[in-house]
Amino acid sequence: MTVRPRRLAPGDRVGIVAPAGPVPADMLARGLAELRAWGLEPVLAPHVLDTHPAGYLAGSDQARADDLRDAWCDPDLAAVICARGGYGTQRMADLVDWDAMAAAEPKVFVGYSDVTVLHEAFATRLDVATLHGPMPGTPGFLADAAGREHLRRTLFTPEEARVLHAPDAAALVPGRATGVTMGGCLSLLASDLGTPTGRPSAAGGILFLEDTGEEPYRLDRFLTQLLRSGWLDGVAAIVLGSWEGCGPYLDLRRLFLDRLAPLSVPVLESLPFGHCLPTLTLPLNTPATLDTSTSTLTFPPPLS
């Protein structure tokens, strides 16, 4: 049975980890100041500000994996928040001590982009609900007051964030569906196929998809890979987010209709999540109902 961690409260200590790319210290400091303004006490993992000799990783693969394990297993921390994405989560995912993490008390986990790999792993290895949301070591976190506020409400008063809606969200393929939320960055989901922590199928799921900086033909390749592998067989619905730097949206819309409409499931487009401002925080591995007639995604009441 999926575990839904408790809400946060002022005074909670939260672990900050860097599972992927190097973190700008000044930017992270400003993001942590925002968390402190919420009443949280950020605790940096030992290797958050490390840089691997390659230049595009936050320290060694093993150090990043150990930081994640230690933060998750620390009973004094109420949440684990990723500082940023980038690249590198795939490299450390199989070095994580998932057995130790499964034995620990579940807690809130937040991140997006490259962290998609960990959201999938938390679902397959721990069966814990997680949050696809903004990260304090990124420019977007500092520039997005509305996105920060939605994350804060999701963390502290989740009953106020049960229904997701946006003025520009609309039906690409109309319909209504109920399922378990999953997904994130499209390119990461495609690269996660066949891995030890990857989800074997999206069957029964409400699948979130977004990406950044990918040409339309590359998005076509990723979607086609998911289709050809059978990974999308039985998916309940699809929700499309932001596609920053991926080309004119009319071209992308034609692509999504071509690749996704034949699945004959509801598809909602332009829900603002992922690499965009403002961005919504999405509960993952959580039951939800999508209704394209109202462009809403509704989650169950919080447990506490």
C-alpha cells in the first residue's frame, strides 16, 4: 500500500541533497533563506556543494547516493528536498541502498527534471508518494513566487492544494479518468526503460509529461520508444506540462496528437508544471481524477 508522508510543520528539519548536477552555492543560499522564512530548518547533506572532476556532477556517484540514503534514513529529518536537477541521477540510482531506505520511516521527497529517475525509483522500490516540485538551488525557484507558494501550501496545508487547475489547461483529447499519478521529464522516462529502478509499465496511471530543450523530432523519438516498448499500454490518461525551448507549440501539439491521440485516453495539455514559471507542485504515486471538461486534476483528502 502506498505511503503518503505527513504534512510539514514549522520547526521541521529538512535535508537538502544534490543527486545530479553541481549546485551554485550563492543561489542555494538564497533558496534556503526562503525555506527558513517558511519556518523550516534546512540541513545540507555533506556533498551538496561538491563538484565532480567531470564538471557536470555534484560530487562522486557514491557520495551522492550516500547523501540521499543518509538523509532519508535520518529520523530527525521530516523531508528530503533536491537542490537542483541537471544530469547524473541515472549514474547514482543503482548505488543507493534501497533496502536501508525501505526500512526507514517515509518522509516528503521533492524535486523534478533529472530527479524524475528518483521519483520512479521511490515508487517502484519504496511505494512512497513524492512531490514533483521546484528546487531551492535553481533560478526558477527564486524567480517564481507563485510556484514557491504552491509548494509551500502543498507541504504545509495540502487540503488547499487538492485541485490543480490552470486557465490555459485544455483538453487535447477529452475525457475523464482515475489513476495513480506518475511521470515527469519525458527524456528521463525514456532513458529509464529497462533499468532496475524503472517502472515496468504506465498501465493504470495518470502520466505527467514535460521536458526542456529538446527538438520536436527528439520528443517524437522518446514518445515512440515508450509506445514501441509497450510501456504506454493501459495508461489511464496523460497530462502535458511545459515544453520550454522545444520549438513552436503548434508543432508540438501536432506531434502529441499524432503520437498520443491513438491511445484513446484523455489528454490534458498546458498544465503548468516542470520547466516553466509559474510551476505547480504535483503529487506523484498518488490516486487522482482527471477531468478535461473542467481542466482539473483532483487528489484525495490528506491523511492528517
